[in-house]
Amino acid sequence: MFKQTSKTKQTFPQKSSFAAIFLPLSLLLLGASALATVAREVPAVNLAEDQNRSLNIAQNSLERNLPTLGNGTYLYGQSAEPDQLGNAYMVFEVQDNRVVGAFYMPHSSFDCFHGTLTAQEMALTVIDSYEQIAHPYSIALEQQFPNTADRNQPGAATFGLQGFHQISTVSANDQRMLQVCQSDFAQ
């Protein structure tokens, strides 16, 4: 393809034959490369769209099927038994997905909170009882089943707070703390 001259200078063949061979070959290679790139990118975009669509469908399905907490007063604790030293508890009232309540440990102070209940979490603002500083805090919601056999039965799941057990009896002291927090946030 190259001609050697007596002065050891390399010269290229005529431009027309070089262009006639190299240009179509380079365009062919570039075209194949571009097609391969497009072919790789299009499924990636479609895959991402499919994953987002699947996530949205699953999330909407979860929101429709997740048991919700109705209006009322609730007590949850790190222990399934009330008033166990060293365990945290929360007493709260739900009214139209709005939450007001208190975090406490037995024989200690308590901190008031308020927030909202969504299908995924309880999003709260906790007010430090000593410094009166607001702190954001959230607790994930989870489905809880009385026993593993109930997992496949519709309606068997109950509402739960991740890391907490529901306690059926709300004591007079729980009610007192709740009333203090409700009056604090009513102002």
C-alpha cells in the first residue's frame, strides 16, 4: 500500500484509491459500532423503565393492601410487656393519619412527638423535653401476622411499627403523658 522512494520517504497511494478503500470501511465499522451501542442502550433504558414501572405497581399494591391504623389510642413497646425497665415505649393517638404522642421509658421523663402516618412509615417530629429542640424521626411500618400460617390469608396481617410490639392495655400513666403532649401541640 505504501511506495518506497529512493530517499526513504514514504508516500501514500493516490488519494482517490485510499479514500475509496478506507472511507467505506471506516463508515461500515462506525455504523456497526453505533448500531451496537444503540442496541445496548435501548434495552437499558427499557429495563430501567420496566423496573420503575414494576416498583410503582408493587408500591401501589402495598399501599392498598397494607393494614392501616384507624383513629384511636395505641401503646407500643420494645418489649411486649408494659413497664419493663430499660425498654422504650410510645403511646400515641391517631386522628385522620395525624399522630400525637409520647416516647418514654418507665420511671423516667418522656418526650412528646407529632407527625403523620403514611402507608410506609410514621414520620414524626420529636420534641426533646429538656432542651425543647425538635428532631425528625421515622418508624417504618410493617405487616405483622399472629402466626406464620396466616401469611397467605387475606386480612390476617395487622399494622405494626418496626422494632415495637403492640400492647393492648393503655395505662392511666400512658393516658396522662398523652394528654400532656396533646395539650402542648394544641396551642
